[in-house]
Amino acid sequence: MKKGKSIPRLQYISQGHTETDQLTGIQRVLDAGIKWVQVRWKEADLTVLKNLLEIVKPKFQSYNAYLCINDHVELAKEFEADALHLGLNDSPILESRTILGSDTLIGGTANTFQDIKQRIEEKVDYIGLGPLRFTSTKKSLSPILGYQGYEEIFENLRMQELSCPPIFAIGGVEWEDTDILQHLGLYGFAASNLFLKEPIPSELIL
């Protein structure tokens, strides 16, 4: 993904304990028109994850969709991923940038205003801020932000006149949150279960 290209506002974060589950979810959202998928499979060993990526890489190309890889910098380089997403305890952003170069988008997770400031200093291309509410997708869940938490963080950004990359809401987002999140200043959102349990509103697919 070349810098300067528009980032889709919806991101599906893959889930599933088996390759079949992972593939089924990815295929579903690609068929629905989602253009940005983060392949996340924390439990898989490297060989299994590489096999999944070998299968899905051609799908992303045929659907003209963006492939984002969670955590694994070297796999992002090997598979020429469009983006890499790193948690607060994953590989350092600057080190990953050195490995991947300037064309690959690098996003980072944040939970607090201090995390946001850190991510700005690291020059990430987007930020996943959350969780909005409880989610069972992540085993170690950061403190819940809720609407008020987002509002306070964006107010702090305005007060300190900080320029920030696009911020995505993560963690327990529902379709009915869309208008409120946009009003608060969120660029878009990322989710797992939501994309699989209900039809994806066509007006939100950009």
C-alpha cells in the first residue's frame, strides 16, 4: 500500500482457532466488499501461519484488498503485506519501519492518551484505540474506554494541538456505534465477531 492512498474505514481482524475458521471468515468479508483485513492468529505457530498467508495472499490480490499482518514483522516483509499492526508489547515501531521501509503502513494499538502520544512520536500511520467495551476476542483486555474515554482523549489532542494519524475504534464495536464514533472524531473501526455474526451494512463499505 503506497503512502498517500486512502485507508479503508473498516478493518476486519481475522479470528478462528483453525485454518478453516480463519479462511471462512476472511472469505466472507472479502465477498462482502471489505477491503482491509488484518490477519491475526496468535495461537498459530509460524509454519501454520505462513501456510494460511500463502493461501490468502492471492485472494487479496484478486479482490484488490489490503493485507495487514498482526505482529509478525518478518512475515509482513516476506509476503509484501500492505500493512503491519503492532500491539504495545510487540516489536518496536521504529525497528519495524527499518525492516519494512516507507511504503508499508504500520499501525499501533493504544489504550490511553499517553499511548497516543507515544504512537505519534513513533510516526505510525494509524492507531487502533480501545477497547470501546468488553470483548472476548482478546485474552488480556486493556481498561474499557467507552464513549467518554474517547471523548476525553480527543479533547486532550485538541488542547495540546497534536496532529494525529487516523484513529480506529477497536474492541466490542457494534454497527449502531458508527455515527457516535464518527462524531467523536474516530476515522473508522476494526472488529472481528461483528463482521461474521451480522450482515455488513453496504453503506459503510467504502
